[in-house]
Amino acid sequence: METSSGGTAPQTLSVELEDVATRSWWKSALGLLTTQTQMWHFVGLLEDRPVYESPTFAAPYSWGRLPLGRTMLPQEEWAPGMQQALEELRAAIREDGWVECGHGAHPWEDVYSRPRA
């Protein structure tokens, strides 16, 4: 993609929190059946395609408090390993030359950019 100045627009990578079931239903089912927890991880998305994945971490399901099919987003206080998983993902992204350039509404919603190869 060319910019108005004739150069190439940089690539943009966004970090999102994702229920593991989004891409792997069996991992989520395993967490529910064995420990009654929901499995989560962070993903680095490039053009809506996951190119980075953090280690998974578990958070208890929020039964009965939210509308059917909804769950509360995990928080470090009751989802041990959440912050460590995010830090590992951020380190891998920075190691590959990405530079943080923005944030979303949640603390984990980082936005990175780098020149196109």
C-alpha cells in the first residue's frame, strides 16, 4: 500500500484478549470439564490474522451473572498468569522490531507498527 508521499504505509499489529475457544474449541472444553474454568490468551493480530499468541491462562466462568453467552473479562486478581502471559507476548512482539504506537480501551489492547519489509 502506498502513501500520499509515495512511501509504503507501515504494518499495524493489534493485541487482543481472546477466549481460546475462538480458535480451538477443544482447549476451552478441556478447561471447562477439568477445572470449570475458561481458558484465555492474548493474540497479536496482523490484518485480522493471529501472528503472535501468548501462553494460556485460566479464569473462572461467571455463571449466572451475565446474559447467556456472555462472560466477564478476566482480571489478574482472579486469573493468575494473565499479566505474565501479556508480558511474554509483548516481549516477543518487540523482539521482532514492532514499536508500540497506541492503546485501545483495555490495558492489554496495544497497537504496534513497523515498516513493511
